[in-house]
Amino acid sequence: MKRVSVAWPRRAAVGSHSGCSAALAIDGPYPAHGYIRAVDAAALRDEFPVLRRFAYLNAGTDGPLPRRALAAAQAELERELQEGRTGAHFQRRAELAQILREGYAALLGCPPSDVALTTSTSEGLGTVLGGLGLGPGDEVLTSDEEHPGLLGALQALRDVSGVRIRIAPFARMADAVTAQTTAVACSHVSWINGSIVPAALAELEIPVILDGAQGVGAVPIDLAELGCDAYAGAGQKWLCGPDGTGVLYVSPALRERVAVTRRCYTNLAQAGLGLESPLREDARRFDTSSLSAEALALAGGALRVLSDAGWPAVHERACALAETFAERLAGTGREVARRGPSTLVSFSSADPETEREQLARDGVIVRNLPGTSWLRASVGAWNDGADLERLVRALRPYEAA
Ligand SMILES: Cc1ncc(COP(=O)(O)O)c(C=O)c1O
């Protein structure tokens, strides 16, 4: 295998629509969009014990857990253990939910009242798509690079409600919209290769629902620039929270159009009124039915670790490392998938499943994408050049299938 000595540069150029932006410094303070302090990589890495053992490049599936988040969750469990779960416990859960909602809202750049707490990206997508009241005669346009998390909701629309689902190439989504299209539902960042949704979707006047599983926490999100009406994200991936957490933005305009088809007391404004209770006015009407104090604390603690590191710096470091790594891999003779200014790097493998297992034995955690010839590395701000170089070194000579 060709070995190329790598210098992880201080600057790497990336840039476009709600992905990462131009001319970045990986280390040291630098003036990009004003003065953004760089990530203290050593301190950030220290939060994630798994990085001591592995080159952990798996946040596109499940992010590494930070210590501080674990401590927050443990404190909640200890309280429950010692004090039981009384009215004060429910009060505490409501407080933790509000803290998490505010953290997600700050990251998305919207008011907390536009943010619902979910258990997953998939749940958020299903909530919105299932509530649009679509039926025969409606068409939802989606792309050829979608994850089953979105495809499941679209399949339900087709099979249960008779909605037509049309598929277009991800890069040409905006051009594929016709007068028959009722709504668009696709990824913000493709899970297959890390490319970014076309900016022209923002011009559409029909609802645009984005799957942000590979977006939120990974790349900056400007909801206005994206022009989306709903954005669903995962808590467990780039936000390093627990499985079973997620975020759903619904614009105030769309909120009025989405029927809340599954309701529980958390969605009701005055649960004591029973059947007569109005729904909550804000996005809490879409909240999932139940999140534990420990899950909320873990998610909130993880969010805090990353926001303390500084979101702009977190995004820029991750995207710059990924960009540099993609170039580095291409230099070794691997085919790197077409990608965008994001944190995912997919590269060819003659036998992705076997190679993924072999890499894991060498302490490098990536995933294969079923049904494709790609392996995918997820590069976070918590990674460094040594992690990525460990992956390059662990790769066996590549022979195209
Ligand atoms: C693009 C995309 N959408 C949806 C999902 C499903 O996410 P969740 O488990 O949060 O529903 C994933 C998970 O990998 C994903 O990559």
C-alpha cells in the first residue's frame, strides 16, 4: 500500500450551504467569521474515555459518551435511588426537559417553543409526515440516498394513506419538484456520503421536511437558509447523548398544519381537563410521551460539553479534519465517495463487512453501509490526526472488486 506521510494542516478549505464554512484553522485562535476560539482538543478528548482505546469514528451511528454527561445522569439516578420518585421527581424531569430543549434550540438557532423532544430522528420524521393529512392525490418527493429512518415513515404514508412517493437523485432534488409535489422529505446531510442537500430547496413553497440525523451537531444549521419547515435530528449521534433521545424543529406555520395524532398528558395544556384539554400551543404538543431524568441529564450534559467547547469551533474542527482525511485517503488509492462540507467520509472497500471487522480488531471503529461498497468514517471534533492516521495505517492494500 502506498503510504503518504501526513501533516494535519492548520487550515483546510471547505464550504457551502449549511455545511461547514470556508478557510478554517484546526488549532489556534483564528479569524473566520469574526474571532472564533479553536477547540481545546486535549481537554475535549479527555471527556471521552473511549478515545483512549479506539480511533472512534462512529458518531454517524452513535457518538462517544462524555464523562461529564455520565456524571450528570448518575447524579439523577442517585437522587432517585435515595429520594424515590415523587412529585419533586416529576418536577425535576420537567426542568431537565426544559434545559435540554433550550440547548437544542440554541444549537438550531430557533426559540425553544419551536422545539419538541423526541426519542429519535425517525420518530420526529414520522410525527410530521404522519400529521400532514396526506392521502391519495398527494406526492412526497424524496431522494435516492435516504436512511430507513425516513423511508419507514414514507412507506407508511404510501401503504396506509395511499400517498405517492417519488424518488429523485439527492443532488437534483430541487429540480425534480413538479406541480404535483405536495411536500419534500430528504436528508440535510446524506448518510451515504456526507453531501449536503441542494440550497435551492429553500425556494420551494411546499413543506420541506429535513432528516437532520447527520446534520445536527455535525455541521452548522441555519434554519432560515435551509428554508425547511421541519428538521428532525438525533440525540445519540453528533450530540453524544443517549440512545432514545432526539430533537424536532417545527416552524410555527407548519405547526398549525400538522395534526397531533398521538397525544399524551405531556402534549396537553391542561391535562386535568381530560378529553377537553387543549393541546399545548408550542412545539411541546409534539413531545414524545416520556423521557427519563437520567436520559435527559445525559443528553443535556453531553450537549453542555460540546457547547462549552464552542459550537462554531466544534463544527469547524470536525469538518476540517474530515476534509483533510478525505484527501489523505484518496492519496492512498482508495476511492472516496463524492462528499460535501460535512463530517462523513465514505470510501471504497472490496469487502466492507470483513474490512470493518478487521479495522475494529485494530482498534478503529467505522461502519459499512449495507448494500454498498462503502465504509464510512465519522469524524468529530473529539478526533485528531492520530485517530485518522491510525485508520489509514490499519487499512490493508486495496484492490478494487
Ligand atoms: C440520515 C439518517 N436518518 C435517520 C437515521 C435514524 O436515526 P434515529 O435512530 O435517530 O431515528 C439515521 C441513523 O443512522 C441516519 O443516518
